[in-house]
Amino acid sequence: MTDIVVLGSTNMDLVAYVEKPPQRGETVTGREFRTIPGGKGANQAVAAAHAGGTVSMIGAVGNDAFGARLRSTLEHSGVNTDHLRTVEAPSGTAHIVVDDEGGNAIVVVPGANATVDHLAPGDEGLIASADALLLQLEVPVAAAVAGARAARAHGVRTILTPAPVQPLPPELLAATDLLIPNEHEAAALTGRTDPYEAARALLDSVPEVIITLGAAGSLYAARGAEPLTVPAPHVTAVDSTGAGDTFVGALAVALGEDRPVREALAWAAAAAALSVQRPGASASMPYRSEIETRYAS
């Protein structure tokens, strides 16, 4: 099995479902509200565990009811939480509006995640034992840099999702093996709206890039190789929250199993396609048997 460590955020998603999202200054009536455990780090951890990986989580939750539920959800999904700290701060929250087309808008309040700005004792040893380290940017970038450096020192593959998008420190890029932005993040990082041009620009900083293109699939580019695109299955989206994290978690498992890149991308796309057909983020993430069935169809 693929050993994966995720260093990142845990948030309680507070999700309102509406026909159309409100414009500035507008009040609309929602049809449903849910509290769903999430956070980009936790989402990727759950997705990787469901896809068949052996997963451990580095991060923080608050000493509150949300924190207890977040930890319980990870553990129920098979994620090791020995390195998930409990701190005297509110747990992180994400305030999400989902419209009837499956689109979403999100406001993240970091809470306890803001305390994850360094590696705690034992974290580096955990990273050193892994096949891959998954990073995102919902915790302070200093933690991502520290984690990536530890992974590089021990020969562990580092996969970075640059979201929420922000300028990336050179030392983080230098220790990143695979960068996975979506097309909007890639454009923000490079100033290039064409995904192929953005990928070429990003390869100046990292050896491999995958740009996710939503319903259009994904674009893979690597230094010294021709880029390739892999389509996504055609499905009707109910809620796209967490689809990118599902893709990354499943992809990390597939790459850890030494699947060819094209096959790994298609397998991860099958996982993401399943997730968007269900409400919620972590609650929507498919298990390995479901992914295999969808991939084979």
C-alpha cells in the first residue's frame, strides 16, 4: 500500500444550498444547510485513504465540538491522527454556498489551522517514512516549506496543491516534485490564461505539473516530455466541493502504485467524477472499489 502523509488544514464546512448564489448586498433563501467535515488537507487525506492508501494527517483542530468531530471523521475514514494537534483555538471553518449547477463559493476562516506554522516533534520522522507528502496552502506557508524540505531531505515525493492561490516562495517550489493547480490557480501564478502556456511557465520552477481543468479533464506536463491531456468522465454535478482534493488524493495513491501517468490521471478523474455527483466534500469521496468500477466503465 502507498504510505501518504498529508500536512494541511482541517475545517468544518458550513454549507448552504441555494438555487443561485447571492450577489453583493443581496439576501437569498436557501433550501438546505449542512455541517460537513472538510478542509483541503483533511479532504485529501480522506480521499487517499478511501482510494486505498495508508494515510497520516499532520495539522491542528480546536478544543471544541467541531474539532472532536473532525478528528473522529478522519479516524473513521482510516486516517491516522496521532500527529493532529488539539490547540486552544476555534477549529477552522469554511463557509460555502453551493448553487443548483454544482458550483460553489467559499470563505475559509483558519482558526486552529493558523497555528500550524512549523513541524512539531515527530513530524519529520513521519514524513521520512512516507512515499508521498501532500501539501496545500490553508495552513501558513512556513509549514508547507518545512514539510517540503523534510520530504526532500528524505527522498519523499512532494505534491503541492497551491490553493488558496498565493505567490509561492522559491524554497517551496525548489522542494516540490509535482505541482497541481487548477486552471485559475495556474493563470494566477503565471499570468497566462492558456493552460499549456501556464504549464510551460511552471516547469521553470518544478519538474512536473498537472493542471486540472474541471469537466474538461487534466493536463500533464513534465520537463523533457510532450504534454498530455486526459478527459474527465461526463457526469451531472450536484456539488463540486472537494472534487479537486478527491482527484489529488486518488492520484497520489495511483502514482504510489507506479501506475503510468495517463492511467493514474484517468483513475483520479474517475474518483473526482464520482465525488461531484454527491453532496459535500469528505462525505462525497468514493472508495477504491467504486473508483475501480467507474474507471473500468
